[in-house]
Amino acid sequence: MSGGARARRGLVGGRFAAELDPAIDRVNRSFETDRRMWEEDIRGSEAHVRMLGRAGILPAAAVRRILRGLAAVRREMGEGRFEVRPEDEDVHVAVERRVTELVGPDGKRLHTARSRNDQVATDLLLHLARASERLRARVVGLERALVRLAARDGQAILPFYTHLQRAQPVLLGHVLLAHAELLEDDRQALLFPLDRCPLGSGAGAGVGYPVDRRWVARALGFRRPSPNSLASVSARPEATRFAAAMAHLATTLSRLGGELVLWTSREFGFARLGDSVSTGSSIMPQKRNPDGAELLRARAIRVHGALLALLELPRGLPLGYFKDLQEDKVHLFRAIDDLEAMLDAATAMLGDLTFDPARMREAVDDPAGHLLATEAADWLARRGVPFREAHEAVGRLVREAESRGIALRDLPLDVLEAAHPAFDATLRRALTAEAAVRARRAVGGTAPANVAREIRRWQRRLRREGRPQTWGDGR
Amino acid sequence: MSGGARARRGLVGGRFAAELDPAIDRVNRSFETDRRMWEEDIRGSEAHVRMLGRAGILPAAAVRRILRGLAAVRREMGEGRFEVRPEDEDVHVAVERRVTELVGPDGKRLHTARSRNDQVATDLLLHLARASERLRARVVGLERALVRLAARDGQAILPFYTHLQRAQPVLLGHVLLAHAELLEDDRQALLFPLDRCPLGSGAGAGVGYPVDRRWVARALGFRRPSPNSLASVSARPEATRFAAAMAHLATTLSRLGGELVLWTSREFGFARLGDSVSTGSSIMPQKRNPDGAELLRARAIRVHGALLALLELPRGLPLGYFKDLQEDKVHLFRAIDDLEAMLDAATAMLGDLTFDPARMREAVDDPAGHLLATEAADWLARRGVPFREAHEAVGRLVREAESRGIALRDLPLDVLEAAHPAFDATLRRALTAEAAVRARRAVGGTAPANVAREIRRWQRRLRREGRPQTWGDGR
Amino acid sequence: MSGGARARRGLVGGRFAAELDPAIDRVNRSFETDRRMWEEDIRGSEAHVRMLGRAGILPAAAVRRILRGLAAVRREMGEGRFEVRPEDEDVHVAVERRVTELVGPDGKRLHTARSRNDQVATDLLLHLARASERLRARVVGLERALVRLAARDGQAILPFYTHLQRAQPVLLGHVLLAHAELLEDDRQALLFPLDRCPLGSGAGAGVGYPVDRRWVARALGFRRPSPNSLASVSARPEATRFAAAMAHLATTLSRLGGELVLWTSREFGFARLGDSVSTGSSIMPQKRNPDGAELLRARAIRVHGALLALLELPRGLPLGYFKDLQEDKVHLFRAIDDLEAMLDAATAMLGDLTFDPARMREAVDDPAGHLLATEAADWLARRGVPFREAHEAVGRLVREAESRGIALRDLPLDVLEAAHPAFDATLRRALTAEAAVRARRAVGGTAPANVAREIRRWQRRLRREGRPQTWGDGR
Amino acid sequence: MSGGARARRGLVGGRFAAELDPAIDRVNRSFETDRRMWEEDIRGSEAHVRMLGRAGILPAAAVRRILRGLAAVRREMGEGRFEVRPEDEDVHVAVERRVTELVGPDGKRLHTARSRNDQVATDLLLHLARASERLRARVVGLERALVRLAARDGQAILPFYTHLQRAQPVLLGHVLLAHAELLEDDRQALLFPLDRCPLGSGAGAGVGYPVDRRWVARALGFRRPSPNSLASVSARPEATRFAAAMAHLATTLSRLGGELVLWTSREFGFARLGDSVSTGSSIMPQKRNPDGAELLRARAIRVHGALLALLELPRGLPLGYFKDLQEDKVHLFRAIDDLEAMLDAATAMLGDLTFDPARMREAVDDPAGHLLATEAADWLARRGVPFREAHEAVGRLVREAESRGIALRDLPLDVLEAAHPAFDATLRRALTAEAAVRARRAVGGTAPANVAREIRRWQRRLRREGRPQTWGDGR
């Protein structure tokens, strides 16, 4: 604890004889965290004060003056000129303090008929709605990068993996669009509709004034006022739900990261990150490290931790407001920032990535891979052999081919026939990667016609979406 | 590791010369976990095999025989007669094994054009849809218990709390409905629409047969087949989303638990759990412990842990199927069971709970509580004093009243006037709990008329809802 | 992504044709996090370069020049004069870059025979050892505050609680020392001995120079060099262990917080936080909120989250170094800062806390509490009645007393005798709080003599401990 | 909720008029979880009752009878003959109930001077001490498997990886011993010394009898009685610490799992799991999946979740006993079982693993890998070129070699000299994998002599350790 000076009280002076102990001030103060909601705080105050005027709770002149003050604070904040003072323990106090300095005693009327409890709950929902837009726009950017790669190189054939063992041949475009598909699912889950507006819930019991909660809710873009004031200040299910959507997006990004780490390893060798997105070693001059991809894996944990914290913070607390709940913003805002950085890094990497279709093809054709064993079993099954029996017969063939070190298609006919009498020489025609992918032409399968159609569908969809924005200066 | 005997292989025999090591078999085997999906597994197999028949992939006779076998297995499972065998490593293997025993070689055709990867993904979605119904019905039961209490005792006045300090008077009905409101929010989030059907994705590349995925999807109640086979076996965002909804419900229940622990403490004394839901001490004969309420707090952690596990399991894995993903069912099923037990316990406690309105009223009227201080500030604000100034003046009055050990309303008039010249004797009329709650009559406030209206709205809503069901025997 | 300018490369230039993409640079750059280890980084470099000199790997003149440069950087850092440059991606690069500017080409020899991998592992252990000292000193400060309160007010009698139901009378000193006891346990667990020094492990294979790892280990205060270079850069069990100790301390602090929240509620009323550690409400003038105590509960989650992240970050990674591991510092440093703030806040609260022994005594004597029921059962058991039979008899008495609304000791003799024939009038003498606490005089019990002895033991122990320090400016 | 019948009360009958609601009974009952502590529960009761006899609290005859009863219950439990009854809500109740049935009213004296609170705390510590032994023995078994492989194949050279990019050549033995080193660290952390015995703490205030806590502590193998009865029943830091050690071991095992998944992939191809530890696919006949290795990754999450739960369960609770704490056993016991299964699976896999030194060597010699670039930089540095300058020069060489598609050692001399004038033809001799590993001969480096010495040290150490045991039947 550095200074010996006690911290000045913000807006709650009358009650206390002593200044706040700096150690308590340090844990209590939230301005550094909640300042980024300044825009929403001012917007909420504007709607609130307008409503107070319409409802006859404040005189029109006071309303005008407060609005003028709020507009001035918005400019100061927006231009980075706002001077923070020691008593500004949070953004709400800071704005009210400054409005009062600017417009005089009418500023002290701003907090009529509301509490910080309903105010901060409203600010947070507005802020998350904005964060939702920004994150979703970034997801679109990443989908665009994936679809661009799919259109450029998607016809290459590579193995897909189960248990990190080569499974069957698929088109690269199929894999890239699978990532896009999962991202799109996350993007939908990130939608943040403004439904129940907390403003007017006061500290939790409602407020003792004839406020018009419907008007203020709609003015701020909500569908309706919250139906129970106590529920409204006690819990923030929308925020936790948003955190859950962010957490799943983080997992999805981590898997793209994991894919890139493998693909760019020398052993897989399917892709190469360009110099602009590769990092080096302080000691090994040859290294080109996929740090960005690794961090997609590692940062996901942070976002997961944020969700866990939001769920645990109110665990066991009775209804009402508790300081514990205030911590939610630290976790939410860190998660938003982490995800933005992750999305930007992922998009940057895909923007400087080249594939090596020849290495992919080698992996597909590797005689020891037996990537077409399922085709052999299906070949039998199509000829009426029960699939389980076909599977067993091909299993034995694989053991035989392995011991000879050759591919299934190169086994002599008598070995095939010994494994199952239904086999004949035409089997070999079925055992090509091209035949294998072409056969998977039912909805969702990896057949080239399917993948091409999906790429076109994605391109149409993405053409309809906008571009990412950036936060205002004042964040 | 007990037995020395190697475990018999299930359906994948041809490939391997040796039996499975028991230590690997122990971690690999999932029958004990996934057996509860037997009904969905059979339902999925029926739809699959019907489709194979319609598409001409299997002959009609084989389809009929397999369907007969599946029906027989359903009866055996439903009646608890199904005999598990060592090679039944999971429910899918067990069902196919038994069908084959019952109907002969045609059973070996059941796995044509599918993989366990798409099969288990489909089973799981179907199972979660059923769990969703069951959990939501139980939430309705708990809402019912809350609304019943609100209708019975809801007009009692008690303090609500912020920071566990008494804040303002509210109606008990307002608090009970706040819990119901939060539960209803969770119930909506638990909805589990069947959208994308994974069946037909095969191991991940699609299947090499002309399957009709649209037909099978609709037959199982899904809206459509999944659009990318690889995405479909690689991730289960619906399951994680469901776990997130369960996790938030667990938090909501934990808060009801926390409320009950406080209310039934001797210090609060607002409520008393009946004998049927109270537990005793092995050493202290006087104890009546709210174990059930405490466990609502504690078990919530388990459900949160399940969500965290679902998010972390696939972190960093490339697309494709990995055994890691199989663990999701352990976590999901435990969470479902925990939540059911929690919901049942909560409903039981509310069914044997009596309130003590006199103790509540004492807490409201406690002169040292100053529960009406906000009323005094509002009184001034309504007379044109800026709220912040009014707040400060009342803050000073509270200090004065505290030092005299009396209530605000009992302060002499000259003290009031010294604190603020706008005060006069009519203030005292405003300083009653009844006036305070009546004033909060805007939407969502605690005014008696509001609470009565809300109770009626809830009663109407609940009348439309059904009753909880139970799982079949075979779970 | 804001700027279009590419980020300049730090020390790894030769390999790459392009500058780093800003989005990758943003996630890759760690200077803001690891700059707080500057002192340890310089200390490590000094030991390393001295060793290189002694081993004949660098000429003495180069060693002298580098040491001079390092000393200059230490002054710049310590005095806040160090100028950060865009290419300073981490603290190691920054120090080497600046040394080279200051002493010329010899600075480029500093990284001989080491890698950032072993360098950062060493820095981190040194830094955690310092954090351990600081945290432990703060724990002592908090223990001191507890023991001071115990010595001042510890003889007051209050109920202790199980299940938040009143259980038995105990001395306040017993409760305060129980907190101290748990804290001391945590303090021991926070010890951070410097055992295995990673320096000399290079990137993971060891270094190709005749370095003297034993010398450098001892010079830095470690017991020995790490025995396997690969293990040394792949995992940091000491850091995770330290995080686990921090996590448990956070839980312990959260419980002190929970205790304070309850004690200072009006319902319990056992304690009152002074003005310097109480906070107010923006709307309710009467509030004195224990925000600090609530934050002890809430921040514990952050520290738990840090531990979880450390365990999950390397999960599933093969041995070797991965960028994922770098995230550990973010989590560790945040946890350290959070804990320091929590310890300071807890100590501040205990420094301005007054107890209300009269309210405590009321709770003990409350006839409805039956706090002495165990004494009645023990009274019987001491007279030869099997305890279980005694427990049942007193259970019936409690029901009887409850229905009459009186204390056990006020039940008529015939009622007592009806409950159990062994009861007689002398029972009443045993049924006082004083007798109850006095009886618990075996080791660890709450008897006044025990508590007094424990207070003296604590005072002696604490007299031997030092005072907390603060970090240097440069953190 | 199945039956309508109310649950019978266990030992706390006198107080309650009604039977327990089945929904509460379901969440309250812990017998299924804590029955595995039966042996410790009986052991604790024996010591307790002996002490009661020695201290004159119970007559010798009663002590003898109770001991006889306990011995009989031990036999019944051990032989699986113990009949559970509906009122057996936990193992403590079950044992006391049965003893009383067997020996008559003296059984009702068993609970004299103790509470379930101190009893269960003691049982748990004793049980964890046993679990610690068992887990540590299994870790030794796994270390043995690693050292055996190191002795057999450890001289093979393979790349080690940073960022999953090839870094430098190391000996396979160095990698295997790195895993062993980390395991040994975890094994030490799992040590579970019995220090403070809770027995005699009663419900939390101590007990009102002249018990001899020192005697009973020593009789059970503890160092001393716990010094504060309230601390003793309120928190279980030893258990959380043990869970933290288990959690880190789980991470270590997950990394071995990750290594095996990579090594056995076709792309790496460094190792092959034998048939006895490989699993197949339901659809792809060629698959040999490392399910066991994947589950090492996935199950680690469960163990981490257990630790998190132990930290969060008591968060924010005041001191005293709460039902929440009882949940700790569920989490602890699951974690123990998961870890045992993981350790067994890991040991089984290493027991049927073959390496492919030729594939390793290919990876080392791959001209595109430039694994010896550090050697080239070191070569320059040893000739007086500042390392940073050497690093840059070699970085340029790597770019040149890459563009020519050859190894560094195959670059023409003039190209070398153009990169740095200090280069000459003798460089090529340094650029072999053998030279690179040999050069790393300082402590902890990968030089063959080092690795051989370490293998011998490990073999000596392991010879001193015992063999794993199994739990008794009654678990």
C-alpha cells in the first residue's frame, strides 16, 4: 500500500466521518475497468433524464441543462480530454461529478429515481450488445478468409484424421468450410438482443417515482422493461449467456490454432505460414514458429475462465445486490479483448498461408496409410456382403498388406479372394482417392460437387455481411 | 489392475492379433456411461435402416428382420432383461451384437453407411432433447412451488438486502417471484431444438452410399441434415450450449439455497424448514440443519465443472474425431442427474416451509435499520431538492439517529430542519414500510398491486404447463 | 486492427524477409507482462555472464563490459528512465538490446550459451521466490491483526455455527485464532525454495559449451542445476505448486470475508466495520456496506482461475517448449497482485473493526437457541447413559422446550425426568455457556485457559517475524 | 423421485416428528461415496474407544465389547457380507448401527466425546494417506516402464520440438527420462504426511470430556492433535493440497499422452503401439487408434475439475461446518480413481510400444529441417563472433539453403563465407547430429554419456522402491 492519504469519498459522503482506507479503496474502485462503458453510461443517463422530464419528475429546464452537461462530457470523453479525479470511483460517479461541475446543482438531480444497481445493469447490457456486433463482424472476417482459401486451393485432397490417425481422403475445401461452419454457429450464438431493460429497478425494490419504464426501455432499444426489479439487479443471465457464447467461440478458434500448428509442422507439412505471421527463436536460427496459432489454443483458457467466474461469482448468494457481482465486468471485458485479439490473429495467419497440395497428396497415397480401406469394405457391402463381415475381411487384408509393406490395391488377387470370395479385380478401380471423395456426394459429404456448391453458398452469404468496425477512442 | 485376462474385442476384430489390455479396456469402455442412451440408439438405428431400405441400399427383407431385432432389443432393455457381455464396449456395439444374435447375419448389415461417429452424435442430441424436456418440467414444478408460497404468504413485508445490509422494504411475494423469474429465464435457455442431424456424416467425410439424409433427419425430428460432415463429427456446440444453460440454472438454484440457509438461520428467522426436510446432528440434539439448501450451493459447482470440461476437452484439437470427445457424455450425464436431484430437493423444501411474518416485520421496523432512509431522500427530492443533496442530508440524519439509537422518524423536528430546511413534520407520514412499498408501483416494482398482478400472471402461465415425467426403467 | 505498419523484429532478424503482422505482434508481445521481472532478468544475466567468463567462454574484458551495461540498465529500470522501443517484444530482448546500445558489440555476446527458454524459466523462479516472501510477510501482518483482536476481545462468548445454525458456545478468541491457524497453514505452503536452476538447459537439449551449471545455480541461490534440460524448459511444476498455494490462501481469505459479511449484518450484529473501511450507496443514505469483505469472496475466484489455467495450458502438449506456456506469467502475476490487494484489504478491515459482545451473548443465551443441548446429553453420558440414548432423550426435550418457548434449563424437573430418569436438578448448573466452554479444555478446545495460552504462543511466534516490504519502483 | 415412502432417520431421531423427504434424502445421503472409507472409519473408532477407556470415560467392559463389535463389522465389510440398511445415511452411521446390533447398548456409547465432524475429517486424512501410497507406487511403476524403454532404445537420436517445429537433435533416452523426471516431481508432491489429527475437535468447539488427544493422534499415526478445534472441522487444506498434487500429475500424464498421440501418428511415425493397447474403428478397417493416450489428455480435465471444486466449495463460507464441505469426498475419490486408471493405462501402453529409430533419424537428417543451425551459430561464437551476429548470419544461410533445397552443410564454401567471413570448411564437421548431442555434456544436457549416467541413477533409485498394491475388496 503506497500512499498514507485516505481516499476521498465519491457521492456517498454524508454518512461517513472518515475517508476510505487506501487498501479498501484499491479493491473497491472500478473506474479503470468500467470506464470503457462511458458511452453507454451517458446514453443511459440521457434517456433516463428525458424520461424524468416527460413524467414531470424533473422540470424541463433541469433536463435541458443536464442533457447539455452530458453532451459536454461525451465530447470530453470522446476526445480524450476527460480529467479523472481521485473521487471518481467508477464511471457513473465520474460522469455525474463532471456534469455537476459543468451545469451546477441541476447535475445533482441526475440520480433521481435510479440507483447505480439498475444503472450499471443497463450500461452493461448496452455495452455487450455493442461488443456482440464487433465480435460478430470479426467472425465474418475470419469466415471470409477461410472461404477465400477454400475457393483458391480447396480442391486439393488430403487425409482427414480421427485419433490423429489418417482416416479417409477429403477435400481441403471441405476442411476449411468445416471451420467456417463451426464459426458461423458461434456467430449466431453471439447475437445479443436487448430484451429486458433494468433501468427503473432502483436498488432492487423499484423506485418511488412515477417513472415510465416502457418509454425508457424503448428509447434505449430494449423490447420491454424487466418484470421484476429484484431479479433485475440480482442476476445477469444475459451476460453469462454471452460469456458462454464467447467461450465456445474461443474453443472453435483454438481448434483452428491446433490445426495450423500441425499443418505447419515439418512432419505434416501441409501448409506454411508466411514471414509476416511467423516468429523466430533467440537461439535457433532456422526456426519459424507459429506463435499466433499456439496462442489461439492458450488464450481460449482465459475466455473459459471468464465464463466460469461469471457462474461462480453469484453462487450461493441470496437475491439482492452484492459487490461480488461487480467483478463480472473485469472478466467479461478481458474475454472480449482476448477474443478480438484472437480473431485478428487468426485472420492475419490465414491471410499469409500457403498450402502444399503435393505433400497432402503424398499423405493420401502413402501405401502404408490404407486410407481406402473403408472403400474396400463398402465395395463388398455394395455387393451384398454384410458390412460387419466386410469390415472384418478388410481388416485381415490390412494386416496382410502391412506385413508385405504394400497398399491394399497392390495385393495379389488370390490374397483378396482368400480374404473374401466376393472380391475380384475390379476392386482396384474403386481404390483411388478420387473415387472415394466422389462417392461421398450425399448432403454434407466431401464430394467435389458438394464442396463447390458450398463455397458458392458461402460466398453469397458473406457478400451480404458488413465489415468489422473499431471501438471509439474512448475505450 | 485385477484380472489377468485380456478383454475381448467388440466389432473391430479383423485388424488385431491380440486382445485388449485390461487397463486400456478400462479407460476405453463407455458402456456404463452411454447405456442410458439405449432408447435413442435404437430409435436412430430404426430410422437409419428404414432409410437404407427406401434408398435401395439394403433389401426390404433385411430391413424387416433388423427392425424386428431392434424391437426385441428395445423390449429387453425396457424390461431390464438385456444381458451385457464383456465385448459390449459401448451401447452401439451392444445393440448391434444383440440384434445379430437375434436375427442372424442381417444384423451385420446394420452398420452399413454409418460410423459410430455420426451415430453417437445423433444419439446424444436426441438424448439431450429428452433431458431438456424433463429438466424443464421440473423447473415448472419449482416455479409452481414458489408461486404457491407467494400466493399464500406473499403480502408479508421484509427487508431486501444489498451487501447483506438491509436496504429497503419489499413484499415477500416480490422476492419469491424474483426467484421464479430467474428460473423461467433458465427454463427458456434449456430449450433444445433438434436442428442439424449428424447421421450420414460417417466417420467425418460423409458416406459412400446414396443415403437420403433429409429423410432420416426428419424421421428423427430434426429440421435438416448437418451441412458439413466433418464439422458434424468434430464438435458438439449444441451439447455445450445445453451444458451452459444447465450451469446457469445451477447458479440460480444455488441462490435459492443460499436464501434458504439465511432465512432459516436463527439470526434471520424468516422461515422454518419442516421436519421432513430438516436434518439433525450426530452430537447436538437441538440442530435442524438445512442440508438440502446447502447442497444446492455445493452441487452447482459440479454442473459448472461439467461445462468447463466440455469447453476444454476439444481445446486445441484439430477437426476430426478424437477419443477426448467421448468424455463429454460423462460430464453431461452427471450434470443432468445432479440438476434433477437439485430441482427435486428445492421443490421438496419449498413444500415444507413456513414463514414468520412477525420476524420479517421486526427486521423492517428495527429502528436501527433505517430501512426508510431512501424514502426520506426521495421525500426531499420530490420537493425539488436535488437528489444528491437530499442523499447527503439524510446521510447526516442517519448518523444523528444512530448516535441517539432511534429511528429516523423519531428525530425531533429541529434536527430534521437542521439537516435540511425543506424537511417538515409531514415527512413522518412517508416513513412507513407500507408507504415505501406502495410508492414502487411502476412496472416491476414491489407495490402490492404489482405483486398481486404478477402472481395472477404466473398462475395463468403455470396452468398451461404440464407435469414432470420420469425416465423409463432402462436408464 | 489499427495501424497498418508492420512491427519490427527483435533479435531474430536474419531469418525473415517481412516484418511481423500487427495482429500477430499483439498476441505475441509479452513485454507489458514480463517487464516486472526486469530485476531478476538482469540478475540472471549477470550470473550467466560471470560464469561464461570463469569458464573461459567469454574473454574477461567482454564480461566486464557486459556487466557494466547490465548495471546501467538496472539503474535506468530502477529509476524509471528505461525507454521502451517497438522491437522490445519481451523483457529479455529489451535488456539485451539496451546493453548492446550501451557497451557496443560485446552486448551481442550476452546470449551465448543460453536460450530465452532457460532464461525465462530461471527469471520466473527467482521472481516467484520474491513474490513468496512478500505474500508471506503480508499473511503475517494479517495474522498479527487477528491475534491483536483476540487479545483485546477474545474472551467474549458467541455461538459457533454448523450449517449456519447455532451449534455451541465458543470464545471469540477461538474463532479468530482458527482464522490465524488456517492462514499460517497457507503461509507455510507458500514457501518457495529455489531448488533446480534451469539456466544452462538452452532451448531444451542443453547447450554446446562447457558451462558450469553448478556455479551459476548457486550464484543465483538455487540448490542445484536441473537434472534434465528438456524437463526443465517443458514444465514449471514449482510455479503451478505456488499457484495452488495462492489459490488455497484465496479460499481462506474468502472465508474471513464471508465471516465479516455475516458478522456485520444487522441480523448477526456481532461486529461493525469502521467508517474508514465501509462504503455507501448511491441511493440509500443509511448503508454501510462491507465491500472489502465481499471482494475477498469474489476475487478468490480469480486466483482459482489462475491455477486452473496453469494446469490446463500444458495439458496434452508433448514435451518441449510451446508458446502456450508463456501465458503462465499473465495468470501468475495477476494472481499475485490480486492476493496482495486482498491481504491488504483484509488487514485494513480488521484494523477498524469493533465487536459487540452483548449481541454475541444474546445469541448465546437466546432461549430458543438450545445451544447447550450437547451439554445436557454429555451430562447424561457422564452418568453412564449411552451417548446415543442421551442424544435421543435430549432431542425429545428440545422439542418439548420449543413447544413451550423456553430454554432447556427452564423445563420443570418432571419433564426432565420423563425424558430420562437419570436427569436431576443439578443438570441446570451444567447448562451455562461458561460451564460449556470451560469443559472443552482438552488440546485445541475452546476453554478460556486454552485460548489464553494459544494467544501467548501466537504472540511469541509473531514477534519473531518481520514486516511486509514493497516491490521496487520498477515493477 | 421414485418411492413415496419417507426415508427413515439414522441416529438423530429424537428431534424430528417426520421422516425425511426422499428428495432430500437423495441429496443428503453419502453412503455410496463414503463407504470406501470403512476401514479407516473402523480404525478411527477403535483408537477413539481405546482412548475413552484409558481416560476412564468408558468402562473397560464397554470398551472391550465395542472393540469386539468393530472387529466383527470389519470382517463383514472385508468379506462383502455387510448388509446396508435404509437408515445407513453414511458409513459412520452404518458402522455404529451395526456395532449396536452386534454388542447391544454399549454400541450406543461409541459416539461419546466425538462428532461426525471430527470423525469424518480424521477418516478422510487416513484414507488419503492410503491413496497417496497407492498412487505413488503406480507412479513408480510408470517410471520403471520409462527407464526400461530408455535403457533399451534410448540411444536413438530424434529431434526435440519447440512450437512443434523441429529444434535440435536429442537422445530418445533424454526425452523418456524427462517424462520420468516430471513424474518423480509429482510423486514427491503426492506425499501425504499425517500431521494434525482432527479427532477430539467434536463438532468444532472441542469436546466436554477429558479426552487424551495426543494419545489418539499417535495411535492413528498422526504427529500431533490439531491445535484449534474450529479450524479443524472448518477446512481441509491437506485434502486440497493433495488434490493439487493429483491435478499436476494429471497434467504430466496428459503430456505423455500427447507425446504418444504424435509419435504414433503416421506423420511422425516414431513409435507404434502394439495390438494389445490399440483400438479399432467401427467403419475404417485399417485404423489403430491410441485411445488410451487420448484419454490421458481428456481425463486430466476431470482431475483438474476436482481440485477446482475443492477450492470453490468453501469459498465465502464462514468458519464452522457446512454440508457443502461434504461434497469434497465425491470430487477427491473420483480424482483418485481417474488417476489410477490413467496411470495403469499409461504403464500398459509403454509396455507394448516399439520405436522406429530409422524414422527418427530421417527426421533428424531431413535437409529441410536445419536442425543443426544452432551448431553453426555456436561454431561461429566459439571463434569469437558475438552470438547475436552469428545467429543473424546463420539465419541468412538458412534462407539461402531453403531456397536451394539443401542442407546447411551442403552449401558451397563461398556462400558460407559471404554470410560470415569467419566460416571455413571445417564447419561441416561440426554439423552432424552426433557432434551436436555430444557437445551438450554439461549437467542435464543430452550428451550420450549424460543420458547413460542418468539411466543408471534411475535404475538404482527404482530398485529401492516397492511394487504397487491394490485396494481391499471392500472399497
